[in-house]
Amino acid sequence: MAETAVCLGTFTAVKTLWEVRIHKINEELQKEKEFRQRLLLVWEERAALAKLKEKVINEGGRAILRIEEEEWKTLPSCLLKLIHLQEWQLHRTSLQKIPQFIGRFQSLVVLDLSRNLIESVPKEIGQLTSLQELLLSYNRIKSVPKEISNCISLERLELAVNRSICDLPPQLSDLKKLSHIDLCMNQFTTIPSALLNMPHLEWLDMGGNKLQELPDKIDRMKNLHTLWLQRNEINCLPETICNMKNLSTLVLSNNKLKDIPACMKDMTNLRFVNFRDNPLELEVTLPLCEDTEEEEQQEMFGIDFMHMYIQESLKKTGNLESCTSGPPPIINPN
């Protein structure tokens, strides 16, 4: 019995010794594996940084990161080594997300990430107080964060063809320098209140949405000179549109308009309009021009058509006098 106990004790001691040794060996192997992984990561970051540096150009006095049609689904943290960048131009890179460290790039003036696979915009983007252009068209963005309203230098915002955006945060109206907005090909059913409270807005594209009408307060965008509303479901125009004295371009093709407000004859700054492909109640044909070149320049559903339509509409309602007292039809020189 004693011999058996001694044997068992010896076996247990040897087993414990081997277990300790195996544990130490495993620990050393794990440490070596982690070291190799860290080393590999360092080399990968160095290689990525070197590759990024090759994409930096100086143009117009700006340091620009320009990447076209290369696979960059994510951006490595080593990009922070290029904190001096003033412009990003990353197109067709399959980029899936904007890194949260974007807010560290305080020198950014232009952030152009069009034609990628981005699904959201991080709130850290609001830290870019020098940013003048934010171009995120042709992505998969579903909503716009209110933090963009902290980009106090922003002048141009493009969110076209994201196909899911349906509203804008009201805080965007705080952007006093924002003059150009492209929201075409999304899911807007009305013009957001944020836009109506932007008196400095000059250029707006909301074509290819689901707008059914324009708000009566549309004239609050008093500095707007270009308005694109093609391919919507608009069935009538508010009389207040006639108060938009600076409007020079108005595109309403492919809507559901049945009439043109008579007051639009007094919008003397209008230089280009398009009412093509609307179910207008009156059939109006412009008179033939003797000059072939002039006839080619004449837009069938343009400014001359609009004035002729209003004139015919007023004839029909017996208000021709109010029509003839207005300005004569304008021939579009372009």
C-alpha cells in the first residue's frame, strides 16, 4: 500500500510538473503569436501609410488625398499621420463607413466621398468647422445627423442618389453660409422646414423625390435662383412662388401639373423653365418662327410656352386684359 501511495504521489508530482511546463510553453507561444500579430499590424499600417502618401497631391495650394476605383472598405488609423490634409476625394472605393476620427482633420475644406457604400454619417463630422463642401452623393445614407449644423463654414451639401433620405434636421437652418444643396433621388415627400428657413440658399435640386406639393412658405427662400423639381408628383403650384423674385431657373418636368399660375407672368427674372411631360389642361402650340435658327432655340415647354399658356388660360377665363397689361413674352436667347 505504501509503495502504491509513493508511486501515485510521484506520478501526480510529475504530472503537475508537466502541466506547469506545458502552460508556460503555451503562454510563450501565445506571447509570440501576439508579438507576430502586432508586428504584422505595424508592417500593414506602414504599408498602408506609404500607399496613402502616394495618393496625396498638391493642387491649387491644397494637400489632397485622391483615390479612385481602388478597394478601401475602411480607412486605417494611420491616416491620422496625414492630419494636414485639406481635401479628401475618395470615389468608387467601396468605402463602407466614415471613420469616427474624421473630426481630428480640422484642416479639411472639402470632404468628397461620393460613389461609395457609406450607410451613415458619424456625429463627429460636426467638429469640422472649416469644412466648406460635404459631398456624399451616390451612397446608402439613410439619415442626416444634426451635428452637421456645427460645420459653420459649410457652403455646399450634396446628398443626391442615396435613395433613402426623407428629412433633414431643422438645425441645418443655422448654417448661414450654405448656398448649394443637392437632394435629388431620395424619398422626400415635402420640402423640409430646414430649407425654408435658409434665406441664403441659392441653388436647390430636389428632383426625383416624391413631392406632391410645394409649401406656401416656399417664398421664404428669397435668394434662391435655381430650383430643380423634375420627376416628382407635384400637382399644383402655390401662388407664393411668384414672390421668388430672384428665381431664374425653374425645372418642373415630369410632374402632375394641370395648370400654370397666371401670376408667373410677372416673374421677370425667370430665364429658363421646363414644364415638359405634365398633364396640362390646355394644349398650347407656339407660333412658327420665320427664322430657322430662332425656332431651334425656342424651347417648346420653356419660357415662351409659359407666357403663351398663361395668355390662353386668361382668355379662357375672360381675364385677357390682365394678361396683356403684363410684360411681353420673353424669347430665350439660349
